[in-house]
Amino acid sequence: MSLLEIENLTIEFPNRHGTEVAVDKVSLSVNAGEILGLVGESGAGKSTIGNGIVQLLSKPGRVAAGKVTLNGEVISGLQGESIRKIRGSKIGFIFQDPMTSLNPLFTIENQMVETIINCLGVSYKEALERSIELLTKVGIPEPEVRIKQYPHQFSGGMRQRVVIAIALSGEPDLIIADEPTTALDVSVQDQILKLIQDLCTDLQVGCILVTHDMGVIANVTNRVAVLYRGKLVEIGETKDVLGNPQHPYTQSLISAVPLAGKKVDRFPLVETIESIESGLKSIDVTTHWLGQSSQHHNTDDLLIIKDLNLSFLTQDAFFKKNRKRLQATDNVSFSVKQGESFGLVGESGSGKSTIARMIAGLQQPDSGSIVYDGVELINNPDKEKVKSVRQRLQMIFQNPYSSLNSRMKIKDIIAEPILYHHLAKTNEVEGIVGDLLDHVGLGRKSGVKYPHEFSGGQRQRISIARALATRPRLLICDEPTSALDVSVQAQILNLLKDLQDELGLTMLFISHDLPVIRQMCDRVAIMRQGKILELQQTEDLFEHPKDKYTRELLDLMPRFDDLTHDLNANSHV
Amino acid sequence: MLQFLLKRFLQAIVVMLIISLLSFSIKDKLGDPLREMTGQSVSEAEREVMRDEMGLNDPFLVQYGRFIKDALHGDLGTSYFHKLPTMTVILKKLPATLELTFAASLIIIFLSIPLGVFSAIKPKHWFSKFIMAVSIVGISIPVFLTALALIYIFSVKLGWMPSFGRGETVHLFGYWETNFLTKDGILHIIMPAIALSSIMLPLFIRLVRAEMLEVLSSEYVKFAKAKGLKAGKIYFKHALKNTMLPVITVGGVQIGIMVAYTILTESVFQWPGMGFMFLEAVNRSDIPLIVAYIMFVGFLFVVVNTLVDLLYGVINPTVNLLGKSK
């Protein structure tokens, strides 16, 4: 008998317009000591299943039908106190963001001990001993000291370890981990996943691992369940499902994942997800306004960065010598050639986004020079000149949900840079905006809508259209797809590639995602702690990394190339 | 810590200088103090001599400089009416006002937190809806009207409560007169305190409710639920402490404002405090007393806000009073 059995679980969210079925008759089971992966795109209902098991659904969600059995005991339909006793003691939870799942005002000791006392009913002294034991087990150094500290004194990875320790503290039989590593860096992700894997084997705890990351699924899970729009489309041994997917959705989902191992020209698309409007008027860029970029120097290097330095004050003091500074970029120099895609890779805090912000003029460097299209951008007295070249340098931001003004119509958002820089006659602007919307695959009709009416992928298209509106030569893409689902990511990356070919754009591509970088970039620079460690042709870097840190990153990168190798060899999606 | 206090002290000096300049510069606009001080029999020539003696004919900056110099020695001038140093007059009235503010704060704290928390936990309960409706009405009614209504109902019609004054008080340490030690004193302070709290109470109930609702939707509350904690512990340990952070910040500012509101309450209830004194001083063009009052209230603001910031730092471990990295 399995540890957890779910039969025909149906979860509904009633709203004004009727009832939305978030999870539709899902049946699955988890064995002790096993990790079951739950994979799907956002909105597929994978987190909802986890929350539904312990009745932590946000209102007005409710379990409409189905039976959940834990260790032979039916736990669906339990109310109030009875379900509370299941939480923590029988089923432990790990949430996505370790920065927010711990209460900032209480020490780790306080938060752990209360859980242990609550679940196991032991004395304070014993609970404290157990806490220290658990913290040791999850790999927190000096647990006796660290337990007295507050959450903000821990790094993201360390906090997630604490969260795992708390999830284990009630000695649960099952752990539900909801995107436990999505908010973490690659190297930390690897450690956390290993930890979860070891704990499951050692303690014979079952685990449901909810994630959208196919690499994670391939690396740690024993079995995997694929969800699509609330329905379970496929379940089985991980290597079977990934290596030989039966359902068309699974097949297309897997093919959309950027491969770390080899470079492809275009990403195969997942057609089942978000169809692009067909029959849109495509524009001929040789004659269209968009292609008629104003004259520019035909230099080899479009962007030259030299000895760029920026430090942030981390500790203020009255005397200068007592102040502490963090070197965000440390003598960074590189250049980007006309028409190439240049990748900047690093973990959070490596300074990659800071460089983008300095190039875009959102931040002033302490020293150094940035020459774009033959014009010095830093401390250049000729402000007009700087403004006119900056206009040909645009940025696409990471989060499409916060980078569009929610009170403006799409067509006004896109028209704004054109009008500001006087790039076209006022009566032409409307037509140009429409063409741009057609070109990025949204259709000119969508211009009258507001940002909230679009999905994440569509919003990123709007951002791209806005960036194109000044006819840029250089596009800075700061993690343009990291907030998006894998299928949507494939679409956006394809769009960027197409635009680059058509318009001869130069791209500075910033990402922490190595497979994406491999697909997108000609040359790559690896950054760490504000320094560039290695700069190489992409293929050389992936095949023959020189720096030790680069090798480490490549090793840690979750990959499922090996598992899906057969699939890619056999089928052409 | 010491550095924080030092920084605060420097800021306070700047704030006090600005307040002093503002309050001192209005003094010329408040009418002729001589008219109040002297009778009809004093001739214009004699008045001119008095003006000279009092320094009222000197240029503004000279007068201001003299004022600052004296203020640094703790002398904020002499009240024209009381013929006493203004600080003496203010300090004498201070306990009455502070006790009134304290009583009103107690009412606010002990009502707003439970009511706000309740209406956040059970937003659909009829009582929550009732609280919200009443609080809207409460915000809209001016303090003096509440005060008059209280007097009309409980003193005039029912005769349960005294309508004016402090009643029987007890001397503490020879200086401080307190209402809290006699039954009569407590009876006297109840209605003024209710009137004074009436404007802030609805605001705080709504603030506590809004903050609590936000905290309840946070990840760590969800995590606390997932840990299997009891509802009481989630609400009153995990959620309430986080709720209090913004409430404390707002509270600090509002206590200062409440001291200013005592002008209305004290004059309706004939409460012998600073507010009542200030109103009398305005009527009598007692300029030194007016200026001293404004300075003193400004000083009170600075002190209260510093205390609130210290308290905030104690409650919230992520706040570092010096902006130091950990």
C-alpha cells in the first residue's frame, strides 16, 4: 500500500462567472522514500493539488470531490482540529520562497521549537535539542549559535535549509515541496535538491516535488506526473516519461526545454499552450520605418566597456575608513561586436544586472568608460549626443508584470518612446505602433487593451515592441524569460532570434540560465562577485571551460539531455 | 545605539530651530500685548517706554537672537498674564494634559487591537461589519460634538458623570497631580478621555484591521498553518506582532497630534491642562506663552517619535537603527 493515495481529486474555484475547475479528477500515489515530481506550466494546478491535500487552499477554493488517503487513513474532508493535527505532524510543507516563509520577527529557535512542541508534545528543552539536531542534519554550521538568530541573518539557501528543518521537525511521513528551489541560484539549488533526496532516502519519507523545471524533475524524482490544465496527462517512472513521453503535450513540453548539450536553430513550440494570432500582417523591414534606422558609425565594436567600477555602501560610518563597501562590478571590461549576441552569466549578486543598468544609464558607475556606437556615455558633456545614441539602446526587463504601466493602454505604452524622441510624424505613429504589435505576434487590435488583460508571455512581447519602438541597434535583455513558463519562453526566445536576424540587432543577453545562454549567444562572459572570470565563444565555453568556477556551474546545471536523448534523436517536433 | 541617539539629537536641534523660527515669527501678528497688560489709565508715552523695556521695538532678528539665547538657558520668556516664567506655567499644566492623553491612549490601545484583529479574522461576521460601519461614523464626527453629546447624555440627562474639571486629585512627589488614585478623579477623566480618543480610535481600528489582513495573506502565516500550529498561536503570535509594526509608527505621530487635539477637549470639559491654557493665552495675546507652548509641543513630538523609533528597533530585528550591515 502506498503512503499517500489520491483518488479523483477535484478542486474548484467558484467565481462570479461560474466555477473554475483547477484540478480535475486527478489520481496518483506516493510511496515512502520516493520523490514524485509534479510538473506542469503555471495554472496547471500543480500547487493546488499540494495545498488541497492539507486543505490550505486560498479562498474560495474547495475540494469538490475525491478521496485522499494517508497511511490508510482518509484525510480528505477532515475539518478544523483534525486536519490541523495532520499538518506538520504527518505532512510537512516546503514553500517556494525561503525569504518570505519564515516570520521575520522571531528567532529560528522560537519558530522551530514551537513546531516541535506543537507536533510532538515534548518539553522545551527536548524540543531545543531536537531543533539543533535537525539543523545539523540539514547542514547548518554552528547550529547552537545560528538558532538564536533571526531569518534575515541567513542567506537564501540557508533559509531554505531552515524551512526544510522545520518541515521535518514534526516527523512527517510526507513532505510537499512547492517549487523549493525556484528562488535559488543554481549551485544552491543543487545542494537543496540533494538534501531533500538524501532525507527522503534516510528517513523513508515520501515527497511530492512540485516544479516547472524539467531539469529538476530529471535529476531528483523517481516518478513524475505531468499536469495540463488541471488534468493528469501522464504519470510514470521519470526516465520513461522524459525518455519516451506518450502524451503529445508532454512531448512538446519536453522539446521546448532549452538543451544544455547542443545548440539548435529554433526552439520547437508547444502549440497546445498559447496560440499566436495567425494571419497577421508581417512587415517588410527593408522598406518599413522600423528598418530605416538613422545613420550610425560602422564600427566593429558597437559597445565597448572599459574598467567599469561600481561599489555600494553597505555600512555607513562617520569616518571614511570605517565605511564598508560592496564591489558590485570590479574593473569589468568587454566589448560587444556589431550584430552579435553577447551573454552575461552569473549567480545572483554577481553584478550582471548592475552592468546592464549602467549601460542603460539607470545607474552611474564610480569610474570607467562605456562607449556605445563611438560615443562615450559616462560623464560626456555633450548631453544631446548622449541622449541621441541612448535612444538606439533599449532594455527588456525581467518581470513583465511590473515593467508595464498598468494605467496606460498598450498602444500608448509603445507610442511613448516614439513621440518622446520625435522619431516619426504624429500622424504616422498609430500605424507604426500597429505594425509593431503585428510584428511581435499580438495583432494591432490589442493596442486598445490594458496590460492586465495579457498573460506573462504576451506582456513580454509588449515589452519587446516597446523596446523596438526607438529603432534600437542594441537590445539589453535582462533575464527576459526567467519569469515565464518553458513553452512561452521558447516563443519569446524565437521572437528575439527572428528580430535579430531581420533587423541586425546586437544583443546583450543576461541570464543565470545556462541552457538558454547556449541557445541564444555567440559569446559568453561568466561573472562572479563583480568580476569577469572567463570570456569565450559559447560553444568553446560549454565544451572546454577553462575556469574552475565555470566548470562548477556547468556541472551543477540540471540537465535532462541524457534522459531525453532518444526522444530528440527519433522525433522531429 | 549612542550614535543613533546622537544623530537624533542633531536632527532634533534642526527641527527645534525651524519650529522656533516659525512660532517666533508669528508673534508680531497676534495683536498688541500692551493693550491686555495695561489699563486705560496708562498713557501712550508710558506704553512706549514699556515697549522699549520689553524689547518689543528691536528689529526681528535681534529679538529672535535674544529669544534663542534665553531658550538655551531654559528660559522661554515670561508670561504677560501669569507674570511667571512660561516654562513654569506649562509644567504646572503638563500633568493634566499628559494624564488625559495617557487615558485616551489606553482606550485606543485596548479597543483598537482586539476590534481590529477580530474584524480581520472574521471579516464576514455581523459584528465586524458593525465595527466598520460605526468607525466610519466615528471618523466623521468632530471631537467637540462628541464631547458635547457625552456631557448632554451622561451629565445633564442621566447625571452619572461630572461634566467639568479634574475633580479630586492626589499629589505625587510633591509636584505631579494625578487623577488615577481617587474614584472622583477617575470619574472625571473618563468622559474627556473618551472624547479625545473618539477621533483616533476608528482610525486605529481600521489600521489594525488592514495590516492584519495583509499579514494574514503572507507566506509565513501560510507556512505557520502548514506547520500545524493552532489558530490562536498563528493570529496572536505570528500575525499580531507583524501587524503592530506599522501601527506603532503611525501611533507615534498620532500621540503628538492627540496632544494638540486636547485644545478642543480641554476647553469643552474645562480641563485645566496645556490645551486649555493655550486657548486662554491666545485670547489674552499672551505671546511668550503661545510661543513657548508651540516650542514645547514640538519638543514633545521629537521625544515621542524618538522613543517610538527605539521601540520599533526593539520589536523588529531586521531594523538596524544605524543602517549598519549585519
